[in-house]
Amino acid sequence: MMKPTITYKEVKRPVDNMCANGHLCSEYYRRNGPHSPQEAMRFFSITGEGLPKGIYCEPCLVIANHLARVKEKK
């Protein structure tokens, strides 16, 4: 099975502050765990064949990448 080619490009925060997954994003994100400093939320435009196109927040991409790694191990 061939893996899709995925392109991530950091973009400006959407005006409505919505992630393509359908939730309202916070202003800040603790990128390195619960005791790390809060940093501005980053958003990424995702493109690739067979993928839903849109602008996604950083936490959603972290979760999606984790789930993909778990799926690969099975």
C-alpha cells in the first residue's frame, strides 16, 4: 500500500479561529506539556491526495500523527 504524500504549510490564524475539524481554537497551546510555557496556537494548511483539505490547528495534527503511528504498529 502506498502512503499519501502530505504537505504541511504554516498559515495565519483563521479569522473565525476555527479548526477544519470543527472546533473553536484557543489562543495559546502548551506545546511541550502541561508545565511548559503557553505559546501562540499555530495553524497549518494540509494538502495531499485523498485527504480532507483545510486549515487545522496544531493539537489536531499532533493527535492525527499519533493515531497514524499507532495504526502503523498494528
